[in-house]
Amino acid sequence: MQKFFLFVFVFALLLTLVSVDAQAQCSICTRTAQQLGEKPAKGLNAGILYLALTPLLLIGFIGYRFYKKYYTSKED
């Protein structure tokens, strides 16, 4: 189990070192939403939430399966 956490830590560390700066994208989205008005801005926000939903659900499902596998097997 400790090897797994060490692997996750090293993997997360490598991801932070190799990350790409993407802050300009947020300013473009903000500027576009301001220029379009209120109704298209709400649609843009809904689209962003829709795109974020799939990875978040996938991560949640994997975490749930991990939790069920390791903690229910210890109770038996």
C-alpha cells in the first residue's frame, strides 16, 4: 500500500513539474463572455460546467470503487 501512495505522490509531483501555463485561456473566455452579454455568458458557463462534469464523475467513480474495494474487504 505504501508503494502505491509513493507512486501517486511521484506521479503528482511530475505532473506539476511538466504542467503547461494556460492562464491566458481564462482571460479570453472572460473577455468573450463580457462582450456577448448576459444570456450567451450563461450558456458559456453552462458549457464549461458540462465539460467539467464527465472528468469529475469519472474521478468520483474511481474513488468510490477504490474505497469500496479496500475498506469493505477489511471489514469481512
